[in-house]
Amino acid sequence: MSEYQVFGHTNPDTDTIASAIATSYLLNNLYKWDTQAVALGTPNEETTFALNYFKVQAPNVIKEAETEKVVLVDHNEAAQSVTNLSDVTVASIYDHHKFNFSNSDPLYIVAKPWGSVATILYFEFKNNNVEIPSEIAGLMASAIISDTLLLKSPTTTDVDKIALEELAKVAGLENYKEYGLELLKAGTNLENKTEEELLNGDAKTFTMSGRTIRIGQVNTVDIDSVLSRKDKLLAAMDKQMQKNGFDDFLFVITDILNSNSKAIFQGEDLAFVEEAFSIKADNHIIDLPGVVSRKKQVVPPLEESFK
């Protein structure tokens, strides 16, 4: 077994999986660490599309860290990590989220307010003169496309565009925009998913002023088709809230073609949610025009409202 395991958050997305693989390769070659990329969940359809396209094997799935030392990517909060995080040593973190992490020992942290961890890693490779294999470059390009919705998300920065264009060249992607649309659409096939799978496919748990809020998100090209399952989704949300002790559940449905969202809300704190987005809910449904980013457009206004 390797000395370090490298992993991202639970319910992994493309940036999480790609960044774990890229970080492991970087650390092994730059510092001669003995690391292995693993995942805290099975890759979703979008990520699987990228892994298959670039012929990369999916990382093994774990629930608990199996090494004494670990490296975190794309997250830094214990609620989004392995269940035994407090029992292991976090040696390094690569992340682009706000920090809610405390540690008794010094560690190496690379954190930038950029659209994707893969963008951060691109410059880590470049600044340290480590060559990126074409297949890893392809996964990193896929991660930037995914997290920035093909550079359309408000989380997108100028450096994301630079990194994506350079990684696309290394990966041999002649038209990354065409590939990007195929990648994003691969993650929008929702017909065969259960309500539980929809809710948990890309969901994170947040604590705001003592309240525990579960925020899930799904990308689609047809919001109405997801809303047609509202009653079943609400029932599944109720079940998860009772099982896991969530006070509220917000499920964001994002139209990747038109850059808009609607959300289904279940919980006791509707007034705070309505205040956050300056809109009244209509039978559990909240209209979120122009909203596509959970990190930048959903979580911050909720945190401010819950204060």
C-alpha cells in the first residue's frame, strides 16, 4: 500500500476525481512521495465519460482512509471527507473553496480562488517544470470544463481559460468546446436515476448558524422534466433529513444551456432561504435566474441570510 492516499470530497465530481489523479502524479514525480489517488464514491456519468475518453482507470473507492497520511483535494471540511479524517494526518491540501479547516501540525496548502482545482494544479505542474501526461491533461481540462460550465460560470477566472487552452493542447483536443458540450451532456442523462441518486449525485452538507443544510445540485438540459418528479423528490428529501439529521434540504436544478436554475426546498427555514435569494417560494419551488454556481451563488447568500 502507498504511504499517502489522495482524495477529494464525497459524491465526487469530475474536478474531484481528475484533481486526485493529477495531484498524485505531481507529488510522486516532484517530491518522490508514494501516493495513490482514491475516491470517496463512484464516478458519475460525466466523469466516467472523461475517464473513458482518455482511457484512464477510475480510482478505487474508499469510505475510510487506509493510510496514516492523506492529501485532500477539492475540499477541506471534515463533513465532506472520509469518516476517520480526525484519526489521520493531513499532509497537504489543494483546494479552491473557502477554508474551514484546523490542524495541529504544519502542512502544505495550495489554495486559489479559481474556477477549478485542476487550474491550480496546472500551474503547479508548470511552475515546477513537471510534464503533464496527455491523458492526465485531458482529465484536468475536463475538470475545468465541468466546474466552470465551459467557462460560462461566474466562478470562471482568466487563469481558468489559460489553463484550459493549454491543457487541451497537451491532451490533443483540437476543439475543446465541442468536447466540452459532449462531456456536460453526458452528465445530464437523468431518466434512469432514482430520486435518491438525483439528490445525492452532487450534494454537500453545510452548517450555517447551527443549522445543518444539505445542498444538492444536478445539471440538465430540461428543468421541467426534473420538476415533474417534485413530489417524489420531496419525499426522498424528507427521508434523508430524518435519517441524517438535516434541518433543511435545497436541491438546485441547473440548465447548463441557458445558465439558469430552479430549486426545490424542504425544511423549517424557508424564510431564510427566501431572504437569501430575494424571492418567494411557490409550492416548494424557488426560481433562481442566472444562478449556476453552488459555491459562489448559492452558499454565500444563504450563509449571509442565516447569520
